[in-house]
Amino acid sequence: MSRSTTNVTLLGSTGSIGLQTLDVLARLSRVGRTFRVVALSARANDALLANQIKTVRPDVVSLVDRGGAQRLRDRFPGLHVVDGEGGASEIAALDGVDVVINAVVGAAGLAATLAALSRGRTVALANKESLVAGGELVRAALAEGGGRLVPIDSEHSALLQCLGAGRANDVRRLILTASGGPFLGMDRAKRVTVSAADALRHPTWSMGRRITIDSATLANKAFEVIEAHYLFDVPYDRISVVIHPASIVHSLVEFRDGSILAQAAAHDMRIPIQYALTYPERVDTELPRLDLPQLGRLEFHELDGEEFPAYGSVLAAAREGGSAPAAMNAADEVLVARFLRGDTAFDTIARGLDATLDGWRGKFGQSPGPLSLDGVASADRWARSFASTLPA
Ligand code: MG
């Protein structure tokens, strides 16, 4: 049976998820599933983007950096090159695109998600900030545009798969797994002195730098709880997290009768990326597989809130709602960057998030109102400047 071609736009093509997505697309085409990459976007890496242009031959590319965009125009005269901050949203809304893969890193991804969904596109979402900072807006765009949102994050891909086995009103709770990062069980005194290099050594996953640090503080897991809340419309008191150091079970769903369904797979992001692209079908492209006897045993532990204070702060912000999660996301981005530069201690990330939440309550907490893109942007700006002036 011949299949029609799916036209895709890949936002954030030069990042970790972007590169793995291109690998998945190549694998899918080798087994006869044709995807045509119509557009690519990146922030600043025009050299890598140029290589990708030669391989996938898109019609349009977008680069935030204007100098790099000009180099691409000079090098590829027939290619339409968009530049500046709005480029990703512009190419997310192109006519004739079926699927927009949003692998942008950071809050900049939200506008592109909204642009695609309000035009009824399917969005394969790896940009968690879309839901963390603008969950209510994303839900409104979905309702208005009739698009579809499919998660790429491994935990949410697992939840989507487990939820498919039962009815929504029979779900008791969602259970996200967390590896616990490289400092699981380390005593507090030692944590203060860990370096960026230590924190970047994630025990199981290979990921971008910010998300690796967020996995060490567990702020990432709290952001993922927010994502799950908006993706699956489940209240916060029915979403829990369990520590599972091996990252083999990616998440679980408990149903009314006590049955728990789990999704397990090798920890390779290409598996959830591919599932998002072929959903609800499954394809064998020879990605890594699990060998259960070789794994031996799987461990689960309770999450210790004292050990991971950043988790509690972000979750408290989630319960505040409004622009509080947007502020926490922006502050976290700044605090992680400061830690990676050697400007602050690891502990400062959690303390800074706590201070940000207090500051947000004072500044924005009294007049919530409905969330708007402007409201998200203003909380984001405020939190960035607040977090960059916090003492080390
Ligand atoms: Mg994840």
C-alpha cells in the first residue's frame, strides 16, 4: 500500500531533540514512511543548519540570529530565509504543513505552538515551556483551531500510551517516574559543592544542558507534572512522582480497580519522538530494545521533598496557576545558566526558585485574571531580571 507524504516543519533542528528527530525521519523513510521536511528553524547555529539544509532540502528556514541568516541567504540563493524572534512562529503557521515538531528550547517555543495549533496543525511537542508557561493558552488554541497535540517528552509519551488502555473516567492517577539525577542520595553538605561538570553527568539520559541540570534539581519533574496536567486534563492532586533510577519505566497510569499500567523502553529519546510522528501506529526502525533478564531488577523509591526543594517550589507555583509557572520557568533558566557559568552554587537554584515564587506572589499574585501571552511575557521578563540579581 502506498502512503501519502506527511509534510513536517522542525523547529529547533540543531538542538539535541532536533538532531534525534532528523535521525528518526531518516529511519522512517528507510522503511517506506515518507515525511518531507518543509521547514527548519534554529537559534544561532547557521553552520549546522547549513548541513541540514543540504541533506533535507527544505523550502524555508528560520534563524533567530540575523548575521547567520544572511550567511545562509548568500550560500543558498533559492532558499527562503526568515530571521528574528518571530521566525519560528512564522514557519509553524506555513500552509501545507501537516505536523509541526516543536523542539525549541525555552519559552520562545510557546508562540510557535500557539501559531500551529490555532491553524489546526498537529504539534509534536518537545518544548515543555509551551505547557509550563502557557498551558491555558495552549488548551484554548487547541479548542479553537481543532489541532492535535502529541507529546515527545518520554514521560508523557508513556502516559499517552498507558491511557490508551482504559477510559478517562476510570483513571485514578498518573505516576511520573524520575531518575533522581546524579546526586540522588547524596548528603546536603556535599550537594553545595558540586560542579557544573558533576551535574552534567546524568546517569541514564543524554540530553541538552539545561534539562540535565533540571533533572539534578528535579525542577524538571515538577515542570513535567504541569505538562501532564494540561496535556491530559488531570488535576494536580491526582498526579504523583516516583523515583526510578534506571529510567526504564517511563511513567505509569493507575486505574480505578487498582491496575497499574506501565510503559517501558530503552532510554533513547528517538523512541518517543518516533511514536509522536507515527501515532497511533508503531513502526520498527531498529531502535534499541530492552533485554529484561539483563536488567534484572527495577527499583522505585519515594521522592524526598527535603532532598529536592526545587521540586516543591515549582509545584507550589503550579497550584498558584496564572503566570506563576511562567515566572518559575524563566527564573530557572537564568539560575541554571548562572550555575553552568560557575557564577552560583548548585543550591542557589532551589533557593532562587523559592525566592522567585515569593516575589511573584507579591508582584502578580493579587491580580490573576485570565492568562494572556502578554501576561506570560511580563512574568517571564520580571523573573529573569529578579533571578539574575539574586545573590550567589
Ligand atoms: Mg522527561
